[in-house]
Amino acid sequence: MSRRLVLVLALLGACAHRPAPEVGQASWYGRDFRGKPTASGEPFRPSRLTAAHRTHAFGTVLRVTRTDTGQRVRVVVNDRGPFVAGRIVDLARGAARRIDLVDDGVTEVELKVVGCRRRYGCAD
């Protein structure tokens, strides 16, 4: 195998690395932030399937699974947060509705990285 091919394969393997799933509390945010810029610069739209996370790159696609019911939703990270101790993700209201989180307000979830949206400049 050529050195170039070995290097390409090594780089592809590094890009495919996915962090271990996170487990913690999720909450949601909505109407009060409508139209305000998110940390990524795009306007916040409560009905979208988006989320705020402290460290994942903008454009990261997360599968959010309620640990009590197994309900799932895929969201795109476009904002920073949450800013409440013990919480690992804030979902836009649209995403929260998909997993019946709106009435509960806070619930335990598992987050798993499942991809990225290239328009944000991330690499899958």
C-alpha cells in the first residue's frame, strides 16, 4: 500500500470517530427567543428541530432519546447552552414536542452524535 493511501485511510478513520453517548437532563426553549440570533448566527425558530449544546460543533446532528419512553428525535446543534447545572442539551420547542417534553419541561435523555450538516462547515 502506498504511503498516500495509508494517510488517506487514517484521516478518514479519524473523521468517522464519534464520541460516546452522553446521558443527562434535557430541557427546551421557545417563544421568548423567536427571531433572536443563535450562537451560530442564524435566527432562532422555535418550531425547528434544533438544539443548544455546550461543546458540539454547529451543524452536529444529535439523536436525542428519552431514557424513560424511548422516544427519539434528531436535532442539529445551532446554539450554545444550556446554562443550567446538570442539563446537557436545550431543545427547540419543535424538537421537544417530538419527544413529548413540552409538558414535562425537563427529562433524562441520551445524546448520540449521528452526523453533521455540511452547510455549517463541519465534516462528517
